[in-house]
Amino acid sequence: MTEIVYISTNLGTSCKECEQWIDGSQDFEGSVNHYLIEHSYKIEHIGSETIDGPDGKPWLTTVAVLSK
């Protein structure tokens, strides 16, 4: 593993490889597929993560960890 990428339904960021905007909050599946198809990453983990929401209450998000 030389590169690790974290995608969340709570985050948007640019692709580490090509600078394309990756927005897991709007298109989680498309964001994951971008790395899998365009850059040959592999899935290490897909699951959930609990974070503090804007109101301070727990907020459940979906996350993916990909590697190359």
C-alpha cells in the first residue's frame, strides 16, 4: 500500500490522483467508483462512523477506505 484514501458521506475533497472533485456527501458510490475505476484502487473497508453533528448529537456517516 502506497496510497490510502478516506471517503465519507460527510466530506467533499479533490481526488489525490487527478484533482477531480470527489464529494462523498452528494455521491458516495460515484466517489468510490472513481478511485476504483479511474485509478485502480482497492477497497480496504466500507462501514460506518459516528461523528458529532452540527447540533452536538451523534451523526452516523458511511465511510470507505481505499488503497493502492
